[in-house]
Amino acid sequence: MKTIVRNTLVLATLLTAMVAQANNFGGKAKAQNEVEKNIVDIKVDPTFKRKGNKLMMNLLNLSEGKVILKVLDSEGRILFNEEVEGKVVVEKAFNFVNAKRDTYTIIVVDRNGTYTETIDIF
């Protein structure tokens, strides 16, 4: 009878130690079944596509931060200025159909940098 009790206590002690090690009661390591979330920082330049005297701009803005859109003429005058915030995809169509002959610069500013595109209207 003493042998059975002693073996049961040894087995219970070993089992407790194994469970404690498997569950990491020390709290320093993550459980194996826990999902670790990796945040990926993607930097994407805006895309510009010209169709005649129209210019389409698309920007993937994963941070949903502030994006500034400007149009300048060849003398540096601001013809258009807009701030967009809280959008994942920023889209804008710039219509130069009735614009005077000139070179126009489209400026896009987001948290990753400043991007420019020029369009010549003849």
C-alpha cells in the first residue's frame, strides 16, 4: 500500500512539473498556439495614368493618414489644393480639358514622402 501511495505521489509530481513546463507558468514565453501579429509597413508610390487631357491618380494609403493633393501651373501658382484623411484608397481625376496651354505639376504628399507628376497641355 505504501508503494502505491509513493508511486502515485511521484507520478503526480512529475505530471505537475510537465504541465507547468508546457504552459510556461514562468510567463516569459508565449504559448505555442498564440497568434503573433506582424505589422508590415508597405510603402507604395501613387500611380498616375493619363487619358487625353485628364490625369487619374491612385494612392494606396494603408495608414489612412493625411494626404495632400496640389496642382501648380508653370509659374508655381496653386490651382488646386485638397487634404484627404481616413481613406485607404485615395483617388482623384484631374481634368485639364479646358485648361490653358501650360505645364502643370501635380504634387501628392503622404507620410512616406512627396511625389510629383507633370502634364503638358498643348
